[in-house]
Amino acid sequence: MPSAPGTGKGGGPDHGYPPVGRLLPVGGGVVHALTTGSGPDVVLLHGASGNLRDFTFDLVGRLARDFRVTAFDRPGLGHSDPLHADGESPAEQAAVLDAAAGMLGLGRAVIVGHSFGGSVAMAWALEHPERVAAVVTLAGATMPWPGDLGPWYRIASTTFGAATVVPLVSGWLPDSYARNSVASIFAPQQPPDGYLEHVGIPLTLRRAAVLRSNVRQVAGLKPHVAAMARRYPGLSIPVEIVHGTADTIVPAAVHAHPMSRLLPNARLTKLPGIGHMPHHVAPDATLAAIRSAAVRAGLN
């Protein structure tokens, strides 16, 4: 049976941000999904430290005029349960989300992934091509990068760090840290008014289990995208790559540009001066890419 709202294995109380969609029983846990609108299917996958509320702030409403839109909380984040304690790979997440999509009756879809969600979208296309008509990556983390991610991920992803550092951080981080973190993610643009209150920062920073899932997913991502990149040349579906030139979190030169050269049917849209959140600060370009993907895939 689905877990009660806010009490799944994903962790703890909902802090005033209950599920806004359905809790689907998948593989012994639950997946949180919101579906609205009508038309060809579009699936939205959020980035690291996020949840589907990132999309319900604005993008879902824009897309629902022309598409049936489904936004998921990825495994271990938001109100979706983790699959295990080791950090779910993009392929593991794609498998669970594909099963959830089947339960919802979704057909061939445009899979849209932001940041870490871009890696899950690409894994979905590689592993479950019967569901994926096209992919759109928004500032997608889809290629291996030089170096490591720094001391926070090295420490917090260990067993000791997960048991000690993560609960301490989740319990004691001030609200000012959350606001500064969101500002840095949007830089050089500013978060839209009301975004922080809508997206539900407590769903991530106030829930130790969710914070642990996020840290371990991000810390373990690099070898998975390295293996995936070797398979990109065999992926023939349309892929729209949307990336800001001012993105310092997931740099276009590391991810978007090399991936566009590997994929046989990719289109790269570079957004001058735009940072890591193109779906908020460049919504017209985001919508154009999704609509283009649907047309190129024969869905429209």
C-alpha cells in the first residue's frame, strides 16, 4: 500500500508540504507523481536537492495547455521513497519511474530532465526506449567531469557522514543558508518571487533521509554518466539540449557541448548569459525546445 502522506521511507514529516499528486506503489515503495493537462505526454524530472514543486511553480501550467504533463519526485527525494541506501543510479531511477509511468497509462513521451534529472532522462532513453519518444535536457548533468565534487560530498556520502554530519546539517542549517543556496543556483539571475516558499526547502534540508539520498546520488553519478556517454552515439531519438552559457554548476562546455557531438540526432540551444535554471529564467526557450522535441518525435 502507498505510504501515508509525509510518512514514507523517504523521511519524516512533510513540514507543511504534503504530496500534491498521487503516491504510486512501485517496487515496495512509493513514487510521487502529479499529472495534469491533455495531449501528448511530457514527463518532467527535477534536479539534485529538488522535487516536483520546482516544475509546478510555473512550467507545468505552461505545458498543460498543450500536453499531458507528469512531474515525478525522483526516488529518495520529495515524497518518493529511496530504493536503497547507496545512492540510486540514473538507470535504477529510470526503471522505477518507467514502471510508475506505466501505472499512470503514459505512452511514448518527451522526457525532460533538469540538471541531475538530465542524466535520468538519458538513462531512461537508453534502458527503456519503448517509452521515450524524445529527450530534452535543461542544464543536464550528462557527461563525466574533471576532478571531484569537493569535501561535502566526500564526507557526507560515507557511512559515518550519513549518520552524523547529515542529521546535524538537516537540523541546524539556518533559513539564510537555504536562501543563499537557491540564489547561487539561479545566478547570475535571481529566483522569481515566491519560489523558495513554493518549492519547499524543508522537504530537502529538514529531512535527513532525503538529504542523504541526494548526497549519495550526486556523489556516485560520475561513473554512471561516463558509462552512459559511451552509448550515446547509438541513441537515434531526437534530443534537445538547452544550456545556459553562464551555468557554473553544470558547465555547458563539460556537459552540453560534448554530448551534442556524440548524439546523432541532437540540437543544442545555447542561452547567452543564462545560468543553471533555464526553465525559470528562459521559459520561452524551454517551451520551444519541448515543443520541437514533440514535433520531431511525431507526437504533434
